[in-house]
Amino acid sequence: MFFSRLTFRKPLHALLCGVVSLVVGLFVGAVQTAYAAEVPGANSSGLNGVFDAGWSTAYYPQDSITHMHQRLHALGMDEVVLQYAAVEATHLYYPSQLDFLQNTQYKNNELFPKSIEAAKATGTRVWLGLYYNGDNWYTPPTAEQLDTLSARNLKVLEEIYSLYGSEPVVEGVYIPQEIARYYWDGLRDDATPEMLTKHFLKPVTEAAQAKGWKVMAAPFYNQNLETPEKLQTFFESLFAAGFKPDVIAVQDGVGASDAGKHHAETTNVGNFERAVAAACKQYGIDFWVDLELFRTDDSHALADSARISAQLDSAYAAGALKVIGYDLAVLGNAGLDSLEKWKLESSVEPASPDSTTGIAIPRETHSETVPLLKGDARVFDMQGRYLGTGEQKISPAVKTVKKR
């Protein structure tokens, strides 16, 4: 969910301040604790954590971030993936001394240390994103460009390890570049899984693992351009070439769309997830799912509970050890206060005896009725421009902001 969600396919993460609070609240009231008992890896919410792209949370004070982690931990959502260490020329999320990061326009450089302190206080775990140069891979980089990207990621890795390597709450690092078969399987003669692995993925992954940190990546796919068999073969090629991350958290694609065509459908998303899971199992890599919580239209709103329940069903049925939701970038203390309201007000009908996961649907669809949040849930666009609070209409500029 990174470049595709960042630049053209996912207009969610810096949008409605209430999205994640609605999501978590929905699961608090709509998912029974039977989920945890019946599905390996699942907890009562169905989600094991969230991504935080930092577009808004980077502006939050320590107490707000700690408050957020407290609520996430209470819901069993302990994996917090901080999407970036730095976005070239725009954002910097830790106090870097690297020359190539000093021209960053918005040095919101306390998100990493504040999130680590919050995790230490609450019991959550953080994954530290690495360096993103701001370029998408719709035209695959050359080997030389990948070498430059790798070198900069390695410098960022060295620096964040010097700062946070002794912190036990840091689970590992996250590679923010999206990996998609379409761009590395014949789009250009030299754009192969082997080149991508040799010049970027393998050196970055091995350097992090040598420090004792785990490595996560979140590839995406588009069912309009794939078959499950092609997808499995692509991942097998990456792994055979030497890319051995600890976790592949494949984006399920259910929220993304291009020109009105959905990247994935709930009716067959499991086929693609099982294909990636099979490749991961063959090479001893943990398979997770990066679940898209947003609708496929331009409303930037939370998907309905039935669709999210279907996504969870598919992910765990495909063998996902954990499911991470996207995204938490604009949730603040106001949103966390809303979670308390959800927990108090949500009521649950018994799960259908035919359900494989024990998911129950709430009597009311809160995603249509809960107002946008107030208070400290400020919204910024990708360039850090202030767009107002959750009460105000979101600027069209934010529509270009997608995932990682």
C-alpha cells in the first residue's frame, strides 16, 4: 500500500479524522472474543496493529501519542508500524544528522522517539520505517538508481540503530517502498526480481537483520493485472534471489481502485493471499495481511462492517499470522475519546452459526452516523500543509495522498 496508496490509489490516510476511531470502535462492538479463540493470531478486535504514516500524528505531543498507544494496547493492536523515517524533501520523523535529509521542509522529527516512549509505557511494539525518496516505481528504477536508494537506506538504518538500537520495544524496520510484480516482471528487460533483490532488497534486509532487527515489507498487487499463480511465482523469484524478510504483510487491495476498477474483490481476495502465503511458507517467512480499511470510492470513509469482516475472514483463512490495518495517521486524543464512546454504546447480535470467525454485526452502522472528530485531530496534506480539523471540509489537495 505504499506508492500506489501514496500517489494514486489510496486517498485515505490523511483524510477523515474519525476513520481509525470508527474502525477500532467498530471492532470493539462488532467482533466477539470468540474470534481470538477460533482464529490463530487473531484477538477480539480481529486486528493486531496499525500503520502510522505520521502525516498528522507527528504534530502530536507525547501525552497524546502515549494515550493512543494505551488504547491500541487495550484492543490487542500492539504492532504499530511507523511508515517512514524520512520522505525525501518533505518529512523527517527522527532527529537526523544526515546531509541528504537536511533539506527536509517539515522536520517533524519527534515521532520516532515519542512513539518509542509511548510503547515503553504501554506495552505496544514499534516498527521503524526507513527512507523513501519520493519516487514511485511506475517506471522501475535502474540498477544504479536502486544502488543509490539502497545506500541512503543503509545510512538511515545505521543512524536510527545508533539512536534506538537498544530499545527493546523496537521490533524491527519497515521497508516503505512498495513491491509489485507488474513493474518487475517484464515491464522493462532489466527490471527483474533478481535485479530488485540484488541492488536493493537484499542489502537493506541483511543489514537490518545483522543488527538483530526484523524486517517487514508490504507488497501490493492488482487483480486486474495478476493471477494467483503469477503472483506466487514472483514472490518465489524474489525469495530465491535472496530477499528473506521476516514478515511479508501483503496489502489486500480491497480498498484500492484505478479508474473505477477495484484492485481486489472480497469474493476472491483469498486466492491471491493464499498464493503469497504459499511462497512465504516455502521460504520460512511470516505471512501477514495489510488490511485496507477504506472504501473504494472517493468518500475517504470507513468501509462497512460486512466488508471488513469479509476481509478478516479471508486473511485468516489464507493463513495470516497477523492482520495490520491501514492507517492511523490522523488519529489523536479526540479519536481515542471516541473509542470509549464506542465501547460503551456498541451492542452486538450473536454471531451467525455459519460464521467461520465469530464476527458479529453491530445493530447500528456507526460509520454512517458518528460525526467527524473535534479537538486536537488536526489534518495535514502530504506536504505538511495544515488542512484544518475533522469538522472542516478536507482540501482536495489531500486526495493525492495515499498510502506509504
